[in-house]
Amino acid sequence: MITLVMAAIPGLYPVWMITEQIVFSLIMIGVGDFLTSDHMREVFRKPES
């Protein structure tokens, strides 16, 4: 999330770097969403103490 905020500051980075940061952030959001899905939580349950 912080990379998206940094990329939104005008003139801070070149256009290619802003594009790279946005694409990478979207990929990481997708991975995080997949890893916290109900299916993954069911497959990898927390060990019982």
C-alpha cells in the first residue's frame, strides 16, 4: 500500500518506475488475497494446542 502512495507523488519517480510499482503492488495484493482465502485457511489449519 505504501508503494502506491509513494508512486502517487508527482515528480518523485520516473514513469517506468511508477508503472512497475503499481503492477507489483497489484500482484502482491492478489497473492495476499489468494493466501488468505477460505480455501487456503481450510487446507492449512492452525495446529490445535
